[in-house]
Amino acid sequence: MPLKDLLIALVVIIAWGVNFVIIKVGLDGLPPMLLGALRFLLVAFPAVFLIKRPNLPWRWLIAYGATISLGQFAFLFQAMASGMPPGLASLVLQSQAFFTLGFAAMFLGERLRLASVLGLLVAASGLAVIGSEDSGHVPLVALLLTLCGGAMWGMGNIITRRFGQVDLVALVIWGGLIPPLPFLALSWWLEGPERIGHALANIGWSSVLALAYLAFVATMVGYSLWSKLLSRHPAGKVAPFSLLVPVVGLSSAALLLGERLSEAQGWGALLVMLGLLINVFGPRLGMRLRTASAGRT
């Protein structure tokens, strides 16, 4: 991969990794469902008037928006509002890789590889370690909500596979039309009109800047650059870069928010990362070992 594209990948990794700290800043001034509604309003408008709708039926746009946009971030925002630390959230959300594998086996008939199953078991043991932390740093409900966010992301990945070649930026923008109204309905139900009115009347610059970052940097710039990389290189070369997102997430949370992992959380985080690495690189390593063994015989 040329240096220019490596730098583009680095920009995306940083933008998506720091995203979790920015979510925390946004949640300090806005309730989670309202934050979600405002984020996707900014994603969709006025961009839908400037970007052509992807060549997809509305039912698929609705399915995409309901899973990757609404489902993922409704669970993630609520999880972080319930006490999920930003750094750990960036890591646990990567459970989407394993949910994607499971859903692909269930709905697309794809076979689970041994390396993927092994990676899942290692990552699951890491999540169990994080969830067993008795110091109260990570409420169990927050961990479960983050896993639900990963599951919605994984389901959205399966839906996206049905699209074939599609403009990813246009998909994100037009898919962004779906979440605002459901987010507002959830906000009205869970947070109430009084809290909504108070948050909007007292919105501060930190919340405004957080919304701008979430909508324009993390979403529009991030997905634009990521789609550019996918158009230039095989997915197998691009996808592993996403493993660095939780590294940036954990580092930025430690640097900017003073987030520190307990010893148990640290070991759990290492196990989750190891599971992700096994899932991504295990099949290739196994293929190379089989090829080398066949060559010797």
C-alpha cells in the first residue's frame, strides 16, 4: 500500500478511535437518544440534496439505517450513558466481527472456520473477565448494551453484503435519513420532553462541537476515506486496519479523559484484542502453513 494510502488509513483510524471520547463529551450535555437524533440529522441534511441516492430499494436503505445507524448507536450511546468507559467501548464494540460471522452462518449459510471459532472463544473469555470486574467500573448493563450495539453492527454488515458494489458515502448519508425520527421517539419516551427541552435550551459549545465531529469527521470524512481505500485495495488489506481503532480509543481515553483500566480489565482487553487478531489473521496463517506443508511433501 502506498504511503499516501497508509496516511489516509491512519487518519480514519484516529478519527474513529477518538470518536468514543467525543461521544462521551456529547453525552455530558445531551441525553443519549437526543444525541443520536441530532447526529443523524446533521449526517443527512443538507447532504441528501447534494448526493445522489444509492441504487438501492428503499427497503434495503431502511434495513441499513435501522441496524448500523439506529440500532448500533442507540445501544452504544445508552451504554456509555450507563457507565461504559469510552476506551473499553471502542474495544467491546469490535465484537461486531464475531456477530457478523455468526449471522453469516445463520442467514447466508457460510461455514465457520476453526480460526474464527478459536478467536471468538478467546475474545469471549476476555469479555467475561471484563464483565466479572467487581469494582463497579463497568456496570453489567452497560457491557450488555455495548454488545447489543456490536450485534446490530454485525447484522448491518450482513445486510450490506446484499448490496454488491455501492457508493458507501451515499449509503451512509441516505441511510442517515432513517434514524432521526425513531431516535426522537425514543428520546421522548425514555428521556421526556422536559429533559429534551432543557438540553436544547442549555446546549453548550462542547456539545455543538461534539455533534459536528460525530456527523462530519467520524461519519462523513471517515466513511469517505474508508470507501476510497476499499476502492483502491482488496478488502483483506484494508479491513485489518480497523483493529487499530480500539488501540486509539483506549489511548485517547487514557490521554484525554484519564481513563485507567484495572488489572482485570487490562487482561480482558488483551484477550479481546488477541481474539480479534486470531479471527483476522488466523485463516491466512493456517492457509500458509498448509501450503508450506504441501510443498514439503
